[in-house]
Amino acid sequence: MNNYTIVLLFFSFFLKFLFIFAAHLRKRMEQEKVIFRCFGSGSSGNSYYLGTNREGILIDAGVSARTIHRHLRAIGLDFSRISGVFVTHDHADHIRSVGTLGERAHIPIYTTALIHEGIDRNYGLREKLKTSRKYFEKGVEFEFNDMTVNTFGVSHDSTDCLGYKIRLYGQTFVLITDCGEPNAEIEQAIREANHLVIEANHDEQMLLKGSYPTYLKQRILSPRGHQSNQTCGQLLADNFHEGLRNVFLCHLSQENNDPDLAYHTISEATAQAGWVAGEDYFLKVLDRLVVSPVYVLGDSMIEEQPKHSKKEQEQI
């Protein structure tokens, strides 16, 4: 057997291996369903699950570990299936349970060094992080299990604040919360998103006419405060694209917003730009206190409201 024949055989085996591997990968991607669930969204606590029916991550842990665990178990998961908690910033309503999850459930807590410093100083943390802290650099993309994770800066009055852009199984998921004002990185993330969680905290007129003291109104309205319905709607209208299929509105204020008003403001803004909620994309206001159903994030918009399990409906 000459060298030329050996090379041809090797090349043939290599192509066959690539074909089998590609078929296996394609089959796996078809079988894996990306799912999303909200455990709470608002000043009382924020936490989200992103992954599959086998494993995934949490983004923020501002609600009780017990609540998170109960509703993970309802979909066949537990803390052993959570590969990490990814933190957006160091305010208590986003980190209240990271100590419990990190030190007792032994789930790694991922964020930047600056945010970890803020977590250490936060008196709202029920248990301090010791062995579970993990670091990454803002804006530097990295691989995490089956996910590709990137972060970008968000303007808020915390030690630092991150938005997340996560790709897994062909889907791009973006989360933007506690956002004082839009920036170019946020706009670019929206233009790349298939599924978007974005803050619609308050209606400007409700806030201005409401009972909050002046200093608190000024904080919320500042460039390092929170995003209004109006700003959210315009931001989406300016950056909407055909690939954006599902939009979830998060972190609504109980006193200065209304779910129907938020939905109407955002849907009207995108309609004026030619994108109609319910036809071109799915729009959902996430409840502040009630755990959401499980949403499957795929190549088409969500067409109907998923339901909670019978056991969860009894608990709700």
C-alpha cells in the first residue's frame, strides 16, 4: 500500500467521522429544547432559569432558594442540575439567595470581580460567599457547557451591572434588567436576540404623579435608574428584527406601572415600526410574584400561553 492510498483512506475515514459527528450533533440539537422560566421579577426578587429539561443555569437569585428549588422540581430538575448562578448586579433583590445556593447547594456563583466585591458588602445577603465564587471578565465571550456566554454593560446605580447574551442549541437569549438608559451594546444585543427579557419598570406619568418622595423619583428617572415603558418601547421599535421571536417584560414596579399598560405601550411602539405583538412576535409581561410557566424557546414565536402543572396550580 503506497502513501497516496494511505492518505486517501485516512481522508475517507475522516470525512465519514465528520459526517457521523455532524448527524449526531444535528440530532441532539433537534432533541434538545431550550426552556425558560421566571421565578420572580421585580423589587421583591428576581431569578430566571435558562437551559434544557436536563440541566441549565440561573440568572440572578433574588428569591428564596426554597422557592427556586420547589419550582425546579416541578419540571424534573433540582440544584444538582444547575451548573451555575450568573449575577447581573449586587442589589439585594438579585442576590438574596446566592449565599445559600453557593455555599449550601454548592452551585458556583459567576460574575465579575467588581460585582463580587459589591456582593461582599451587601447586608441583604443571607450567607456570605466563600468557596463558590467564580469570576469572568465583562465583555469577554466564553464557553460554558453547551452555552456561549457574553456580557455587556448596563447603566445602573450598583457596583456594576451586566446584561447577558447567551447562545445555546441555535437560540440566542438576551436579558437586560435594571437599565437606566440604553447604550450601543444593548442595542446590538437586541438586534442579535431571538428571545429577549427586558426591563419595563415604570410608566413615567404614574411615577411622576405617584407617592414616591422626590429623591426616589429622581433616582428611578436618572441615567443610572430604571427603564420606563416608553423607553423600552422605543428601544424595541428602533432595533426590532425578523429573528426576534419572543419578548418578556421584566422588573415592573408595583406602584408605578400596570401590566396591561406596559403591554399596550410596548406593543403600540413596535406596531408603529411594523412589528405586531401576537402576529410577528410573542409579548409577555412577567409577573412580579407568581412563578411563570415553562416557555420553550425555539425557531418560532410562542403561540399560546403554557400552563403550570396541576400541582403548581394548586400551590398558586
